[in-house]
Amino acid sequence: MDFMDMSHEAVLSELGGRLRRLRLNRNVTQAEVASQAGISRSVVQNIEGGADCTLGSFVRVLRALDALDQLDGVLPDPGVSPVQLARQQGRLRHRATGTRGDGGKGGN
């Protein structure tokens, strides 16, 4: 599935549907997931329906479904590029420099 060609709403709907199928495959009710996650059943229902949610609620639902390890497949750790590592001599980046050509103000 190519998420890049999908609208924001379509991506949320797809992710919500996947969570719903995962929950149903594990034979767990929305109320049970909500209780384990420490959120309301309506939040679980909204997430499964493709509504915007907080990242915290999403992670809580994944944890309740024992699927938190799947986040590595969604967003693997990019690590530090070898060029940046050599340039910074081992220091990790904490800020972006922004786009050059902005008068040296650093961008956004």
C-alpha cells in the first residue's frame, strides 16, 4: 500500500481499520482495550474509525493489544548518518539548521 498517494483522512482510516482487525483477531472488545489502555471506549472507537487522535492514545492502544513492537516496522530508527557523525565527531543532533539562504537565521 502506498501511503504517499493517500489523503490524511485515508491514512487515518487505514490505520484505524488495521487496529480494529488486530483487536478482532485477538478477540478483544473495545471496552477491554480501553480499560487496559486507560482511555475511554469512545477514544478506541474513534481511533478505529479513522478519527484524529493523540499519539499517546495511539501508543496506549498498541500497548493494550500487545503490538507496540510493530512501531519499528512503521518508523524504524534512522540512526545518525555517517556524514553527520563524522562532522559532529560523535555529538548527536538536537536541532535542524534550516534552509540556507535565509540570512543565517536558521529557518523555521
